[in-house]
Amino acid sequence: MTHADGTRDGGEVADVSAPRPGAHAVVVGGGLAGVTTALALADAGVRVTLLEGRPRLGGLAFSFRRGDLTVDNGQHVYLRCCTAYRWFLDRIDGAGLAPVQDRLDVPVLDLDRPEGRRLGRLRRDPLPVPLHLGRSLATYPHLSLAERAGVGRAALALKGLDLADPSLDDRDFGSWLAEHGQSPRAVEALWDLVGVATLNAVAGDASLGLAAMVFKTGLLSDPGAADIGWARVPLGELHDRLARKALDSAGVRTEVRTRVTALHRDGGGGWGVHIPGETLHADAVVLAVPQREAYDLLPDGALDAPENLLEIGTAPILNVHVVYDRQVLAAPFLTALGTPVQWVFDRTEASGLKEGQYLALSQSTAQHEIDEPVATLRERYLPELERLLPRSRGAEVKDFFVTRERTATFAPAPGVGRLRPGARTKAPGLYLAGAWTATGWPATMESAVRSGVGAAGAALGALGRSRGLLPDFFEEAA
């Protein structure tokens, strides 16, 4: 007996190479890019199968259990200007679980002041751009008066850059900042404060094109563009449970623990997608996997220069998790200067912790720490937290652990733009999605969702299906 999924009783592999009625798309990869692609295709009436090798959806933005805690592998935030990710949250009925600040407000503690710890804030006023940040910049205590004035001039120069100019990708942001009068202190206390968290690179290692995109879009496009949003629940609640519920409601067949081993062109002009025990026929295939995995699956001739995928570097993120027996941080998050600590988030309520406080430290650009032993990291970060948070000095550490994402993002180095492929390949019916593809954004949740919508749009066009249901931000990648 042959089942609807193409398998036969006894484990025999069924021949499913003949096309079935209606368009069928297979999406390989169940991260944000893959889930978005599947939802967009299904909303347009395409029959979709989503295949994910892990036992869960969500890619690198996921949760796991540690004792009684539900732990995110890392802290993920987004901005109000991230219209694609906000659309995704709406689509899975999760927007209320990851709200955005009413108004940008970031506490910045400097531990290296001669007079001791000093608190500054980056926040906006209800004024038009660029006046919305004027008062915050004018009173920012971590820069001198001359440095603050210089930041304003550099911001205006940045606003004048043309993001469509490909030459921006060939330059590094740090050199551009130096040319525009930015002192090392201004870079550390302002530009890298934002850039490291969004680009996962310091200014000197980042493409000017990507950095300009981040600052122009986030700080210089709309007064509320940089307001910060984050999940008040575990990421798995959004990117796995609610995403799977939305996929089920859309009629998507979702298979986890299912790894694609190969692709081939079949005799009917479509694709055969090989998984253990089964070969799926597809009229369209979207590879929504990391660039190295995509390289391994791509057939010959699909890209002019497939080796470019292997030249896209990766950058790690280290996350340090500390559970105290009492509250030591009153704010939902803060960032710091003069310490290895970058951003600290309160994850107590989201994790389900009933007593004490659970803090997550998100450490980008962690190339020199990513493989260090937990004991070494504990010796480094607990004293730094005591410097940063005086209440922690008498608190008991109930748990200390780390999570490591060695390939958390693609490296936004100068020249990376010409390595990032668009959604279309030269193989008819085969498309690419992922934060590393040519979305114009750095490796963020926003980029992943945009890539998924772009791949779905390209596939729908080739299948002769309407793209009218795609969200307003849709722009097809070449």
C-alpha cells in the first residue's frame, strides 16, 4: 500500500518522480527563512513540503530546556524598522509576545570613568529626524562635547550616502569614520555600541555599505525606527510552536529530523528531492540553509561562481547565562563600556524562573572567546558583573553556563556584498533563501524573513502564480 507521502508499507521507497496535480514546492530548511518561504508559498495556493534536519524549527533562534528553565540559545532583538520580521510575527500570531518599546531607551553604563560608574542613555524624543536624537546626543556623558558635535556631523554625512552605490561595500566602516573625524572613543562609545550588536563586527571589520544601511535605516529614517523589540517568551514559542501551528493551518507538510541528501532534475522538468527512504517530486525547490550546506546541495551550473558561497565568512556569538538567587538588575536590559560585558538582558520571566533572577549576556564578535572553557569564562564574567551590578556582589550564583554559536552570522566584511547571491539560480525552479543571501541587510532575523519572501516571490513568478498576497515590503532579489 502506498501512502500519501510516497512511502509504502514495509519501508520500501515509492516512485514519486511523476508530477502530481497542482504546483508542489519543497523548502529545505526550517529556520526563519524557510518557514517564511513556506508560508508565503502556501498562502498563494502552492502545495508545500518543509524539510528540517533538526528536531525543531527556528534555525539559530531557538530554545531548549535546562532543568526547570527554558533557555534561548542567544538573545535576539529586532527594531521597529524591521518590517519583515514584524510581518512574520503577525503572520504566526506572535506579535503580542514580542512587543516593541514605546520609545528607544538604552541604558549605557561606563565602568572606566575616573569618578566611578556613570550611567548614560541613548533615547529618542517625539521629534522629526534627526532632532529625535538631538537631546540624547547633546547630553550623552560618555563623549566629550567636541566628540558629540563630531558624531552629529558624521551622522549627516552618513545620511547622504547612497546605499545603492556598490563601491560602499568595498570600504570598511572604521576607515570612513576616521575620515569623518570620529575618535577611537566615539567609535567605542557610540558607533560600535550599535554596530557590534547589529553587524557582529567592529567598525574596522565591517562593510561600509552594510553599516550605512544599519545606521541610515535604524537611526536616520524615521523617529521610531530604532525602538527595540524582543520576545517576552522563549524563542521556541514563536519560531517553533507558533510557526508550526501557522504552517499546519496553511496546509504545509512539515517534516523535522529529515535531512536532504541530494537533488536531481527529473524527466518532467521538475526536481527530485532525496531524503532517507523517499524521493519527493517538486516543481520548485528553495534551499533555505546555511551557505555551506547550500553549496553542497547545488547542482552543477546552478550558480556562475558557487565557490563564492564558501568565501562568505562566518562570525561567532557567545552567550553567557547567569542565574542569581535574587534580583540584581532592575532594568530589562543594559549595555556597558569599559568591560568585556556587552549587552545584559533579564530573562527571568521568559525562562520560567520562579525565584531569583536569570541574566543573559550577549557577546558578539566573540572570535577570541568562543572556544574558551566555561571555568575561564566564569572567572572573567562574574567579577565584571559585580563591577557592573553592585547588587550582584552579595548574591549567590545558582547556575552559570554558556551557549556558543560558532557560525552565528555571516561576517559582514568589506566585499561580502558581491559574494551574496540573489534568490534565483540558473537552474530553473531552484531558489535560495537565508540571511546570507542578497537582501541588503546584515545577518539578522529581518534579513532571513526578507530572503524567504524574496525566494517565494521568485518561485511564484516562475510557477505562474499571483504574488499579490506577498507583504508590502516584498522586493524580489535578482
